[in-house]
Amino acid sequence: NNCYQRAPITIDDGEGRVVKREVKEEVHPIVDDSKEKLEKSEIKVQKLIKIAGEKQSRIEYLE
């Protein structure tokens, strides 16, 4: 299920000329949302691993 959204983009080329381009962009709102959540949770996990690693270097765990 590919949803395409056509977005006209105006670009100033720095010399006063405005270049108009139409960009065809794939839009997956649900996928993007879950990808963002996944990235945030991965960052949380990495922070927890780092914290756990720092604690482990100070504490000897008993099994």
C-alpha cells in the first residue's frame, strides 16, 4: 500500500531566483510514527544499558 503525496517545493537558489520543483514523496504516517517510537525506545534501552554498565562496574552482582 504505497501512498504518494505530491509536494510542490519552492527553493531559493540564493541569487533571488526561485526554483519550483514538485517532489513525489512517499507517505507512511503509521510506519513513520512507529519508527519514531522505536527509535525513542532504542535510545531509552541504550541509556539503561549504559547505566547498568556503570552500576555493574561498581557493584558485584550475586546470582
